[in-house]
Amino acid sequence: MKNHLTTEKLRTSMGTDIFTWHGFTEVHVDGAWRKATPTFNDTLCAKVGVAPLDFDGHTDALLHPFDGEGRAYMQYVNDRGTYHDVPAKFLMREMARDYANMQGEDLSGRDMEREAAER
């Protein structure tokens, strides 16, 4: 997942604007598998200029490719397949490797909504 509107502070911490293991949920509804992305709350969506996602159970609900002004927003860059359960230990190793810049960084007290408003 490439977040084109990530904050400078987060991009600096991560060393990238790629969320290498960003995921979504797949749910089985009325005989069909649907993709649904856990989404940002209404106030954060308003601050970054995107509509909140709605899941109707009939179509996929994935993050928007563009914001309300037509700027690139979210881009799915790598489909890493489907897992029956979250491979937590594997993901922790991968994220430690992918975001080595964040090792030892104190992330307590970070406020995503405040940072989004500052961008």
C-alpha cells in the first residue's frame, strides 16, 4: 500500500510511504467473498479529504485511489495473498526489517489526526 498523502513525520519515521504489509479483511457474504478495509474514522477522513468507506456486503470496500480533490491517495502495490489467520510472528519480523528506522523510536503519544491536520 502506497499512501500518497502520508504525513512527513510518519514518512520520515518509516523511511518510506509504502506500508509493506497493509491488509484488508475478506468476509463471506451470501455465497461470495468480499474485501473490506478497516478504515479511518470520520474526523480523520475529513482532515485528509476522503470519504469514509462504506461496506454494503455486496461489493468490495477498499481504500480510495484518489482523495476528494483528485490527488493520488492510496495505491495497492502488492497482493500478498489470503491467510486463514494473521501470521503475527512473520509480520513482526517483516516489519522490523522493512521499518528498521523505527526500531527503538518512542511512538507513544503520536496522534494521527493531529499530524494529518499539520500536513
